[in-house]
Amino acid sequence: MTENPYGKERERRKHAAWQEGFEAGRASRDAEVAEAQANYRFMVERAADQKLDGYRELGARLAASEERADALRAQLAEKEAECERLQGLLAVYVLIEPVPASKGESDG
């Protein structure tokens, strides 16, 4: 039995066409997968950003509260120092000024 050379050539062309179609389908599928992965990554990042925005806001509010507390502590320290200074002046004033005599003692 003799082999038909045209039959083999036709089989090779069919196989090459099938291979070409297969590769094109693979490229199309790979592009779709890459697009789906990019969309998924975008959605995950967006959700994470939304959660982080809440944490960022809380962090900013906490930092502002801490700054206010520090300012109030500084004011308190200043007021306490002023109070101590005034108490010292009062003590000196009381020691320097004569105690006023009561009416009964001065009429003697």
C-alpha cells in the first residue's frame, strides 16, 4: 500500500491550524485571566483603602486629642507654678505684716 503524500500534508496543515487556534485561545484566555486578576486586586485594594481611611481618621483624632491633652498639661503646670509662687508671697506677707490687734487688747 502506498502512502498518499497529499494526505499527510493535509493532516499537517490541519494540525498546524488546530495548533494555531489552540494558541490563540490560550492567549485570549490568559488575557481574560489577567484582566480578572487585575479587577480582583483593584477591588481588594479599594476595600482595604476604605478600612484604612477609617483607621487614619481615628489616628488623626487621637493625635489631636493627645496634642490637646499635652497643651492642657502644660497649662496646668504653669498654673500650679503660679499658685506656688502666690502661696510663697502670701506666706511672706503674713510674716511681715503685724497681726492687727483686736479692739479689746489695744484699749488696755
